Amino acid sequence: MNTKITLILIFALIGLASCLKPETFPTEPAIKFESFSITQDSGTLVISFTDGDGDIGLLESDTTGSFAPNQKFHHNLFIEYYEKDDAMGWVRGKDLSGNDIIFLYRIPYLTPNGNNKALKGKIEVVIEPTFYNPISSQSDTIKYRIKLADRKLNESNEIESPVITR
């Protein structure tokens, strides 16, 4: 008797699952801040993402055209660094040469198998060797602005981390 009920439940669940529509998302990536954690001087940033056509990430061999090393889209995850200046408010953090600090990453190639290419997941990056600017007197209160690009060069929404204090 229990076997019969179990089989009926399994077939009912299979029937119900076959009626569910697959998730759909816009073709431009969309991101959302999830978390930031500190381990000594490095930081781990986690964002969630969706992408309707599943073209997130780059192959190691993607190094020509828009993905060439000297091009903007050689990287596909952009993390701008900001510090809270006591007098001016939020300002871009600068390196020793006076250039804006930006952490650039290449997210590995992701494309699902099958007909439904929609992607939903999380990206975790470790910002190291330091997640803050050790040469700045204003680096005790920071935040990041984050953006993701797909292989069609569509850029996601831009998000900000919460304020990070160390």
C-alpha cells in the first residue's frame, strides 16, 4: 500500500514539474549585493546574478577584439573602490600614481546546457592582498560599486556594497 501511494506521489510530482515554466530573465545581466566578509587584510565579496540568455563569463582564450587585454571588456566584473573622506564625503580611492582604484576580474565561462539558457547564481571574489587602500588615511570607511558585463557586452545594473568599516 505504501509503495502504491509513493508511486502515485512521484508521478504527481513529475506531472506537476512538467507543467512548470522555466525561469526567464532579461538578457542583460542583473546583480544584487549578497555579502562582504573580512579575513585579515583580504575581503570576500559575494553577489547574486541573473542573465536571460546565459552568456556570462569568458574563456581563457577570449583575448581578441573587445576582450583584448587593452580593452574595457577584457574583464567582466568591475569593482570600483570608494572611501569616505571626512571633508568631501564619498570619493574614489587613489593609488600611489593618483589613478582610481578598481578591482578587475574575469569571471569564467558559464552557459547552461539545453534550450533554456537562463542563468541564476552567485559570484564570489576575494579582494586581495588588501581590500582597502593601506596608504590612505581615509580607508577606515569604504564601499564598492560593482558592475558585471556579459559576452554580448551588455552591462548589468550598478550596485553598491553597504558601508564597510575596518
